[in-house]
Amino acid sequence: MQTPSTNEAATTLSTVLDTATQRLAEVGVDNPRFDAELLLAESCSLDRSAMHVRLTSPITPADHRRFEALLEKRAQGVPLQYLRGHQEFWSLDFEITPDVLIPRPETELLIEQALELGGIESLCDIGTGSGCIAITLADALPGVAVTASDISPAAVAVARRNAERVSVSDRIRFACGNLFDEVVGQRFTLIASNPPYVESTAIDGGQRELSYEPRLALDGGADGLDVIRRLVAATPSYLVAGGWLLMEIGCDQEPAVLALAHDAGCRDATVVKDYAGLPRLLRARW
């Protein structure tokens, strides 16, 4: 039996994975093994489970080059989701590009709350981004009329592709405009939004991954409330009687957001905590 050369042994998926994990750990990436595994699977056109089965197999030169290129970008801070080009949300797979905010698990709380409300006949997703909220609700509530709006034409394009990906494009009206500009005169049972709510200084001095996400989707001004103020103040004009606003907020914004809702005439407002026990979602009724 011929003994494998050192070079051959060094190019197994397992060895490449170990080296990559160490590289990402050295530059402070959270969960370096997990990220390395997903990037390696992506580079080899495998899912993660299939890759684990083949860890003792050699990696092809072409796959290795693809992996090294992705690994270097991840080491520089480019978010994993942009490198892979997709992200799971509510068990659906969404295309993700640097034109849209990366869907986060805490935003699934908004989906849960919307499904609990019942009686939704129409909804408008303000600042739709990738479309994860509008598309997920359209998929879960087939009889509901859905409008999805975003100020960014590039984001709307991504959302449209995701609607086609999930086969709900015929049930969503997409609009490009600032807040409610494109739905003047319309009223909805539910307005949903994950607006920009991060303080400007927190973006500049925060995690390096944030610098790769669209600032337009993150920056809420000096106190994080610039867009929220306008959104909450305008909401009553776009809800039917008894309609709801579900809006994601920063974990330190509960008192200010509740005050804004009451100032706008809301008759029932609470803030729902996320799975980490942090105030995360305004649930308000007019």
C-alpha cells in the first residue's frame, strides 16, 4: 500500500478546516469553527452534514482556492451571511446581499406576535430590506394582502427575488419610498417594521461586522429614535380602527418608545421581551 504524501494529507477537508478555525480564532471571530465549517461547505458545494462525512477526503484545488478567498474576507470582518449569500429566517432561505440588513433571530419575535394577533386582513412592512418579514407573513397567511416598502431600490430588488424564491411574489405589492410615501391613502390591519434604531456612535464604534451592513438600515441618529419618531407619529393615519403596529426596537428604548406611542394616541401599548429577556418589540394598538 502506498503511503499518502505530506502534501496530500495537508489538503484533506479536516486539515483545511482545523487551520481555518485557528485563523478565525486569532482575529477574534465568534464561533470560528462554525463559520469555517459553513464556508468550507459552501466552497465545496456541500451542505454541512455532507461535508462532515467527507472530512478525510482531499479538497480539490479549485474548492481550496474558493475557500481561502472566503476565509480571508471573513477574517477581515465581512459577515458570514454576505459571503454565503443567503440566511435562514423562520425556516425559509433568503438571499442576502450587502444591500440589505442581515435577518436576525430576534426579529422572528415579530413574526410570532403577528401570527398570534389573528384577524389580519392587510399588512404593510415598512423598511422591508430582504423582505424577510413581509415574505414570511405572506407565506404563513395566504389570505392576507401584503405591501412591502423600502427607501432603497437595491433592497426592494433583493426582496422581490426573495418573494419569487418563496413563491409568494404574486401576493406582495412592493414599493420604493420613504416610510409611507408610496401607500398614501391606504389603511392596514397591521403595520410591521424593523426600522433603523442603532445610535450613530454605536455603529461607528461597534462590532466591525456592522460596518459592512447598509448604514441606511441601521442608523437611527444620535439617540437611535430618528426614524422611530416619524414612523410612530405617522402610523395612526395608516391603520384601520383597532389596527396594530409591531415594531422592533433597541433593548434600551422601551420607555421612550412607549411614550411616543401614547403621544400618537395609542390606546394599548406594551413592549415584548425577546428570548434573552431584553425589551425588543413594540406591540401597539390604535
